[in-house]
Amino acid sequence: MFEKPIDKTNRKAMIAFLKQHFRYDTMHSWNRATSYATCIKLHRHEKPKDVKDSTWWEMFSLPEWCQVLSGLLDEFAQSRFGPCTENG
């Protein structure tokens, strides 16, 4: 869901991916420091085809799902060496 396959043996493919990948200001725009962003907003990702629309959105209000999602975000943060934050 959060990964795109990239041919890591193809330098041109890797450069093209990085050039079009969204970046955001990490401090202030005046210092031009940026980093690559990873979109963790679920409404921007395709829901699995075997899940009904109503089920997809209703599950976000369930405490059990919130616990699962919290664990997933913690794992994601550990794999990326930092906490998940929402920028904008």
C-alpha cells in the first residue's frame, strides 16, 4: 500500500522516481532544507477491492482499528528512523 516498486538496478528509473517524489520544507523555506515525504494519509490510497466503501470508512472509528493503526505507525516510524508527523 505504501510502497512503489522501483528497479534499483536502473539508475535512470531511480533518478526519475526521486525527481518526481514530493518533498517538503523541513525547517523554514528560507534555508531550503527539504526531505522526501511519505504519504500516510489513508484517504489518498486505494482501498482493497474486496472491502466495501462503507466498511473502509467505518473501521477508522473502531477503537480496535485505532490500536492496530497506532502499532503500524510505530513500526513505520522505527523503519524510517523517526516519528510520523502530519505536515499540512
